[in-house]
Amino acid sequence: MFKKISLLTGSILLAFSAGAQAQTKWDLPSAYPASNFHVENLTTFIKDVDTLSEGKLKITLHNNASLYKAPEIKRAVQGNQAQIGEILLTNFANEDPIYELDGLPFLATGYDASFKLYQAQKPFLEKKLNSQGMTLLYAVAWPPQGIFANKDIKQISDMKGLKWRAYSPVTAKIAELVGAQPVTVQQAELAQALATGVIDSYMSSASTGYDTKTYEYIKKFYDTQAWLPKNAVIVNKKAFEALDPATQQALKKAGAQAEERGWKLSQEKNKWYQDELAKNGMETIKPTVELKEGLSVIGKRMLDDWLKKAGADGQAMIDAYRKQ
Ligand code: PCA
């Protein structure tokens, strides 16, 4: 009788420890705050991974650049210090032209066009990330980019001299081309840069305007809808391969669901963010024809430069995008 009980206890203990061993814990750094729709989406994704993997893969979210600053997240995932992470693709434009594509102004300006551009970009993006020891799990567009400034901007020459916050090489280049002074500041430090007067303008989405309470300093949003950059969730390849096949499938499934949900959420919440900006005293202004034309000339020039850098792959992406 005693023997039986101890045998039973032993097997329960064994099963328990096997279960405990099979549980994997990952860290997920993101550079954006809890109010951000990308982060809301990540939170749901993490729950889905937990459910679909039957508790085998536990992911901890570190938002608002609390674990790594935005430009450091990619390298952290590459080095497996973080097994999974969220990056803004266009932040890495200087590394390879593939990361720049969805940051170019006036190439793809609405959600449909941006999704098409993503489909054209995706195989090349996957290949590049793979060569760097990572895999692409999913990517979601930010809402369309407009200009936050107090100044009256009717044409691009009105942007001369602005103290312009840039978040990527492309947004810094735009500043240069219009005669503004670019200062690179990531979103997590944007509110402080506004408060201290380091910058007085920038180009981004209504979502970032809301997250950073830009309306406390800037009262105008020129809704240029210039481009929709994407955040991508990337995974370290070795960490992925160390998961059992069922957990790998669970992760992929949750990723596919997050991608679909994220694109919808981006679009739905953009309206909400714009309403919140208005409630807080910010005026949304339709850009003049002159301003749009000036910006699209800049966009064309940047696309030409991009095509030179991106070679045959770049041309293939643009052709695939335009064929859809
Ligand atoms: N918000 C991010 C990137 C694109 C966007 O809409 C930012 O301003 O940093």
C-alpha cells in the first residue's frame, strides 16, 4: 500500500517536472507605450500564444523602450538577448534598403496600397532577416503620416528652419530637403523633446500624437497621408528552432492572427486618435495642393535614390507592387 502511494506520488512529480521543464520563457521588448495600438495588439498576441501553446511558451512584454531603446531592439533579438521583439522597419534603412521601402513618402499612401507594398516587400524582408539569424513573424502598418507643427504650412518652403524631430533616416532626409533642422528622437523621448523645446515639429501618425500628448505643445496636424511605415515582430531563429513543433505552430498561428487584427486595429483606431487630438484642441488640416505637390516631388526623388541603392531586388519589389 505504502509502496503504491509513493510510486504514484513519484509519477505525479515526474509529470510535473517534465511539464515545468517544457515551459519556455521569452522576453519581448517594444518601444511604444501601453496606449499604443501596436502594444494592445502585442498584449492580445501574448495571451493567444499562451493559450495556443497550452502554457508552454510564456512571453513577457517590456513596453515603452524599458528593456531596450527602439534602435537597439533588432540587435538584441539577433543576439538572442531578447528572443522576440518589435521593431520599426524604417529605423534600419541605413543597414539595408529593404528596411527603408515602407518609409518612403508617397509611394503607398493608404491602407490598401500599403498592404500591397507589404506583399511585394515580404519575400525580400524574410530573406534579409533570415540571413541575419531572425524570422519575420508579422508586420502591421502605423496610420498615415502627417505633419505636426504650429506654423502655417502652405508649401514646403514654409518648413524651412523648423526644429524637426526625425525618427528614421528617411524623416531626417525629408527635413534636409525642405531646409528644416533634423534631430533624431525616438517616440519614448518625444514628449520630453517637445517640453524642452528641442523640437517644434515632426512627421508621424495621429497615434503618436496621442501617445505623446503632442497637443499640449502643437496645435496643428497637416493630414498629408504621406506613407504608412510598419512595425515588425521578429524572432531569433535559434530560439524558434528550440521550440517543439506544436509550440512553433502555436506561435505562427498567433502571429498570423495578430497581423490580421493589427491592420484592422490600426485603421479603426486612427479615427479614434484623430478624435482625441481634436478633443484636446488640435486642428486637423487638409494639406494644400502646393504642399502635397512639393512633398511628392521629394518622394519621387527619394524613390529614385532608393532604386539606385536597392538594385535589381528593389526594381522587382516596385514592379510587383505596381502590378497588383
Ligand atoms: N509613429 C512612430 C513611427 C511611425 C509612427 O506613426 C514614431 O513617431 O516614432
